[in-house]
Amino acid sequence: MLVNASIIKTKVRNYISGEISKKELSVWAYKAKKFLLTYDNVYNLNNAPLQEIIITLTQVDGCDPCMHEDIIRIQKILDGKEDAYYVFHIMIATEFQENAVQEIRGHFKKYKERGHLSTTQIEEIILFLNKERQQVSSIIDLLNFQIAALLSTGYFFRPDDEELLFGFHSTIYVQKHEEHEDKYLDKLLHLLDCACGLEPICVLINYQKGVPNIALI
């Protein structure tokens, strides 16, 4: 089954024009929802903007039906005539959790307790940073990229000296005394908890002129 914005727009137009019934739209939407929620598809960035729209369409002929105006609004959003945002939470399933991220989390848990990392641990962090500089195609990739960004812009790494030095690489209107490692480290550990399936990820989908932008908040 193929599900994308173009196909959804076609189904919505067919419903509005009377070519298909509420029941037919609802049956298709349930199949689309099942497809999008499979593990192979649920983390895909191309599918993320479609989740809440499809869920709304599954309610067309249900106990909690969406109104005709809701379907008209979906058409306007996808056609770029109305801006909108959707938010959903998602957990990283065990089979999609990466060993490298779990190791990085373990390193920074120890760092928070002891304020020190070994040469090997720092080198593993650097290796993670280099690996995550790649094309982002999933929510997991986006999360790992955000973790890598926090690491590479908030710390200086000196593995030979077993030093991990905190400090912002670039600032705007931030004074040196306003750089707080505890808060920065808590933010980093929260993202690592999300990547390890211990906390849900909050995904923001922002539609502007029909184009969805995806951010983790």
C-alpha cells in the first residue's frame, strides 16, 4: 500500500465530490493508518506529517466522527490554503534502539556523576558524532542528529588528555557566565533517554503553504 499527501488529497476530493462514501473513505483511512503504524513506516519522516490527518479521517464514519468541516480543512491544509500544526508523541521501540546511543547515554550518566571520561569513552563519542553527520530520513535519525548537534556545539573533546570541556562554540546575546553545564547536560540526557526508549519523543508537524516541517520539541 502506498500512502502520501497526493493520495490523501485525491481521496478527500473524491469524498467531497461524492465519488466515494463516508464508509469507503473510512475503510481506506483505517488501512492507511495500519500501514503508517507498522514499524517499517512509523518512524519515516515522509510519513510523520500524515499521521494525525489519517487518524482524523478514520473518524469519518465512526463513533467519534469528524465533521464535514474537518475534511474541508484537511483539503485546505494539503492544498496550502491554510496553515496548521499537529503534535504527537512516539516511543522508540526496542528493536530500533541503537547500541551506540545506549553507550553514549551510559558515558554521560557516568560523566554527570564523576565529571570525567576515559580516552576510549571520549573517542566513542567522537565516533558517534562523525557517524550522525548523514542524511536524515527518520525520526530516529533526526533525534540522533539533534543529540550530535548538542554534543558538538556544547563540548570540546580532548581524548588524549581525557578531557571533556564544556563551553558553547557559538553564541548570540549569551554571556560566558550564562553558560550552565548542568542544564545543558540535563537536556542532552533527556534526548538520550528518548533515543533509548525511556521517554517519549514529542514531534511537531508544522504545515505552511502545504509544506510540512518536522521538529522535535
